[in-house]
Amino acid sequence: MKYSQWRTVRRHPTRWCSRTELTNVLGNANMSRQISAFAAAKRIAAVSALGLTLSAISAHVQSTAQPPALPSPAIDYITTVNGSQVTFRLYAPNASKVGVSYGNVGLGLTPIVTPMTKNSKGTWTATTTLSPNMYEYFFDVDGFRSIDTGASLQKPQRQVSSSLLLVPGSLLDDNYDIAHGQTREVTYYSAALHKERHMLVYTPPGYDASSSRYPVLYFYHGGGDTIWSWAREGRGPEILDNLLALHLVKPMILVMPDTQTDEPLLEAASNSTDAISKNAATADAELIQDIVPYVDGNFHTIANGASRAISGLSLGGIQALVSGLGHLGTFDSIISLSGGPMSGFASTVLDNGLKQATAANKTLREFVVTAGASGDIAYQNTVNFQHELTSLGFKDKFYAPTGYAHEFNFWRTAFILYTPTLFR
């Protein structure tokens, strides 16, 4: 829309009234009085409604738990991490039963709830010792699932259902004594989707001051997550910073696009498999038409297929397979984590890629398909897809480690293991 169009106001369904016409209308004294009287009446009605609403809210609040009175220290009411000791806390004086679930509390799992005890201040607590890692957790308050309302770190989701905490002592830490890269949120226009979109781009330490060009890893998040998922819960930037400090990986740019295009809206789909198929097509078009050209045009990249890799988890793992195999030569490596396509999934882009086993074996430096063997909901789909790859002659690497399910702990571990193999 041109700037001149923004300076007009809609008066009729088929035309814009000019600024002069608007001035003439507002300049009419009688019309101005009518408008003023109407606005005043609306304000009075709004204030009255607001008063009723505030009264209702006030009455409700007075009948429920009030926040603890100062000067009680906040630490008495919030979850804390002291080395390996974690004390979960939730202020809920009127609750009759509260528990906490932590660890892998994701999709398809029956949470194990640890009982909490209430102290004289109305705060429920539970203390445990955890090994260094990132943990999801939530509270069960009289049967109601609640995030930790006192925590600053929540799981990045489209519908937030869990909180996060970091027990220090691993490659996930934001270590103070090493060089750090930068993670920036980028807004761009997607011609493929006809709308503004967002993605995160991590650049390695020293990027801004360097004239060097870097390879790029594209990483797609899972269904229901957001562009911040791999940055905050996956700890992708921290892992790369730490591996770089240990000289285990090559400096690289990490691009974290939005896997879900909302074309269609997955949360509203009555047929999830069909919706996922359509989403894969629109995400692929956006990647090839918009994202890769934007990144190459705005960042210091080595703009060729030998310096690009694509990966992702769950829904993003499917996307890595679709776009990676469907555009051989655009990416040097494909790593799919818990991303075996489900029965009924349809993609002409992937189908075309599956016909090119010989070319893929020559072109791809790394082709890894993996899923957890201990409760991963994508395990069987991934195994089935691996059987198809083998029958078609693909020479990929397949891993199904025990002890891992459909969880970030598995995907972070895989990321730590495969990134050192990229762009070598």
C-alpha cells in the first residue's frame, strides 16, 4: 500500500474518501456536535461497563488467594536452582493438593507427579537433585495443569503448557568466559506466503567485525513450537558457542525459521496428516523462494549448496527431509530428528527426491535419520521411512538410541554429536 493511501480513511465499501472530504465532514459544526455527543455517550457506557467489570474482578480476587505481603523475600515463593539442587515452589495457599512433574513431560507421556508439601506461608515446595541439563516442568494444582507463574523462562510454544529450568554444568550453559555469538530476530516478507514472517539467525563470535563468509545450518522446530524453541530450549546458540570454544565445530550461521506457515492452521485441522502435508509444501516454497535468498542476501554466507545443511526435529524433521531431498544440490547435509513421515503424508517434492538415490549418495556429505528407541512417538514412522530409503538405495546413516524418547534431551544430544561433522 502506498503512503498516500495510508493518509485516507475508509468511508464507502468501494472507495476511499480524501483527506479534504474528511476535513470538510469534521469541520461541519452540527456534525461535530453529533460526533462529540455520540463519543461522550460511548465513553460513559464504556466507563460504566468497566466499573462493573472491575467490581466483579475485585470481588473474585478478594475471594481467592492474595499475593504474599511484603517484606517477605521473593525467594521464599519462587523455584530456585543451587548447583544440582532444585527447589520447586508455588504459592497456592488455598490449594488442597499440589504436585510437580519435571523432566520429559511432552507429547504422548503420562506425567509422573511428585507430591509437594505446603508450609505456613502457603507455599508448596519439593526439593530434588538433578544432573546438569535443561528440564521442562509444570505444576498439578488440584488437577489443574499450571506453568510456574513465578519463573521467567517458559517453554516457547504456541500454547504454553510448561516452564523451563537449567541445571548448570554442561554444554548448554551460557558460559561467561568464552566468546559469544549473537541471535537476532529477523522480520521479512514471504512472497510465497504473501505475509510478514519471522525467523531467528545466530551468527558466530566475531561475525560483525569479520569479512569472512560462513556456512549455514537451517534448523526447523517441531509442531506447536515457535522460532524461539531451538534457541531457548534447544540451546542451539549456547551449544555452538561452547563447541566453538572447544574447537570442535566450524564457525557457522544457524537459521531458525518458523516451521508452521499457518497455511493451513494446524491447530484447527480436522485431518492433521493432510494439514501437515500442506504445511510441508508451503514451508518448502517459503524456504527456497524466500528464506535462503534472504539469508544469502543479508548475511555473510558462503552461498552454495556445499555450505548449507538442513535439519529439524519432529515436524521440522519431516521438513528437513522434504526440502533436503527435494532440492538436492541446495544442501550439503540432511539430518532428520524424529522426523519420519506418518502414514498418509503426501509430498510431490519429497516423492521426486526419493527417485534420486544415486544423485543423493553422490551429493550429500551427511544424511542422517534418527529417532529415540524408548518411547519416541515418531519411532515407528522413522523406522518405516528408513526401510523405504534402504529399499530405494539411499546410503544414509540411521540411529535409534535407547534411553531417549520424543524429547529435547535427545535432540540436543544429537545436535551436539552431528554439528562437528558439518562442512568438513
